[in-house]
Amino acid sequence: MSVAPVAIVLGSDSDWPEIEPGYRMLAELGLKAEVEVISAHRAPDRLREYVISAENRGIRVFIAAAGMSAALPGAIAAHTIRPVIGIPVASGALQGIDSLLSMVQMPPGVPVATVAIGSAGARNAAVLAAQMLALQDPATAEGLKKLKRKQVESVDKSSQALRERLSRE
Ligand code: RP5
């Protein structure tokens, strides 16, 4: 794939610290992503232009992260037939509950695949995007299998470490 297959769109650059682990996870899975900051409320026309041009350039999955009244993933989904994954960000007084509900409560016909609030959600958004791309991309499927093996190894290691700690008591 020559162009990055994934676009990560942030409502604000202040969202980046929570979203960066997802960007790193995509890289671990061998996937490039372009990153843009475009607020659905503060720059609505810019967002529409970006989504149309990104789809034309070959972006296959959009990941959108925003906090507070988070219209961003829904507004992207309104302009594209590509899948959109929404990450609620824990900003503002309600710490992401508001953005979670904004993203998950989309009207029928315009879905946003909404993941958990914050960095755990960002990592899962990356894995979910990879799973979508892996349907047609064997290299990405291989990256996902490797991740599964790594997770099993990590669980085995923690289990062994806990057993050893307990056996020393
Ligand atoms: C949302 O408002 C952004 O996604 C961010 O989570 C929140 C605050 O934005 P800033 O005021 O930090 O730019 O639109």
C-alpha cells in the first residue's frame, strides 16, 4: 500500500496524548497513518473537504478522536462510505462520558464504531482498523497474529511471575 490506509483525525491537538498509543499500535501492526487536527465544530467546512479528499486519495478507515460534545466521528461518517471508528477523549468536566454518548448514539444509517474512552480505546481503535484492513491484506493479518502471540506470552509471563512471588511467601 503506497498511501497511508488509515487517517486519524483529532478534534484538538490537546487530544494527542490519549491517542498517541493508538498511533504507535498501528505502527506495531505495520500500518501507516496520517494525522490531522480538524474540529467538527470549529472548522466544519475544512472537515468536509478533508474527508472527501482523503477518501479520494485512498484512505480506507477513519479513526476520529474528540472530547466533550464530540461530533467529529459522526460528521466524518456523514461524508464517507468508509468505516469510521470513534475514540471518546476524557477532556472537559464529564471526563469522556459526554463524548462516549455523542459517538455511540448515532442515528440509524450513519454508524460510528465506538471504542472505550482514552488510551485503551485508542489502542483498540488501531487493532479494529487493522482487523478491517486484514480482510484484504495478508501482511496486516500476519501483524495481528503476531500481536495475539505477544499477548499470550505476556499473560503467561505475568502468571508465572505471580506464582513465583506467591511461592516465596
Ligand atoms: C473537543 O474539545 C476536542 O476534541 C477536545 O477534546 C476538547 C477541548 O479542545 P481544546 O479547547 O483543548 O482545543 O472538541
